[in-house]
Amino acid sequence: MARPRSSQRHIVLYSGGQERRNALIHESLLALALRRSEKRKPGKVRMTYLAFTQDGARDYYRRFVRRYRAFGGTDFQCLAADDPAFAQRGPQRSRAAKALLESDVVYLSGGNTFHYLMHLRRSGLFSALRQFADRGGVLAGLSAGAILATPNIGLAAYPPFDRDENNVELPKSRWGALDLVDFEFFPHFRVSRKIRDAMLFYSEQSKFPVYACRDGSGIVVEGDRFTAHGDVWLYDRGQERKIKG
């Protein structure tokens, strides 16, 4: 039976790229976070960067801190989905889950979607993320992290000429994702006949609409309110439509 989505969800999805027009999405993200923090610790915005892997995470985390401090973030921490300390039940895993739940924003990084999903499940943080979002926490995702907010990670494996490698051999039966929104998300969209045809074909097979975003673009979901920023296309049942941000 499908898990009902919370009407209190606050989801921010980025395609990628650190372009200036991403500033509008950053502002939306922090506005949501500030409203949440006012009920907890006014003036404080606690942001957790959840990396898909420990390798190189600190460099990306430092960029994350610089970027969001400029938009109002005040407190920051970094976790990695594949941290061996989270692989077994114990105090470190419990502390990590508690840190997520006490955040105002949890930011899911880009990376390999299959690796990310497998380790989120192994770490026990997958259920904590769902709980966080259902409580009204602001969950943001970049590229792979954005795909993880959707019902499944099918678009990580598609199209065949531009996909993530399933190097962890995650079976298709385990491709279910956080299911926080009622659509699929395709990052790094490029306007080409080859990619557009691929999206049209995929949308005919999927039971969910697909939103495709160019880098520098994204989507903000606040309860029942949906806002597209930048260049966003909707693919649904074999039809294409450009969405105005």
C-alpha cells in the first residue's frame, strides 16, 4: 500500500550547476527554513549536508557552507550516507538520525544515485529522512539527491546513453525512493532531439509526470504549491510542455 504524502512537505529540487539564477531557488529554500526555525530557534537555520559518499565530501561541504551562509544559514553539519559507522545499529547511527531530525534543512548531494540509495537504506537514514520531511522539515536535493525525493530512481538509469552506472548492482525491485512528491525528476536536461525523444518515450511508460530541468533551474514544493524556477519542461503521457518559471 502506498504511503500517503504529507501535506506539510517542503521540497526543493535542483538540477545542478552553480549559476546566478540558482539564487532564486536558494532564497526560496532559506525562506522555508526560516519559517520552520521561527517555531524552534528564531534566527537560527540549521542545515545538514548529506553526502552520497565520504570521498571528497569535505570539499563540497565547504562550498555548501559558503553558499548558504550568504543566504541566511547559520549552523552547519556534514554526514555521509556510506559512513561505515552507520552500517550497524548503534549510538553513531542514532546520533546521525537525531541530527537529521533536528535540522531545519537536509540537503541531499549529487553523486551516483544507486550508490546513494543503497547506503541510505543500509545506514538507517532513509526512514529518518522520510520522518523529517513528514514533520515539515525542508528537504533539498541536487541531481541524484533530487531524484531520491521522487517515487523511484528509474530516471537515474535512463536514457541509456546518459545514465548513472549501477555499480552496486542494486536490483530494480529496490529502486523505490523517498516518495515525497508525486512526479519524477530529470536533472541536467539539454534541448536536443535525442533527449526530448527519450523523455517522451519514458513518459509514456511512467505512471508519473516527469519534470526535466536544465542546470540552473529547479522546483520548489510547499504543501500543494508548486513553483518552477528557470527552464523546466513537463513530459506526461507522451506529451511535452515548457513550464514557465
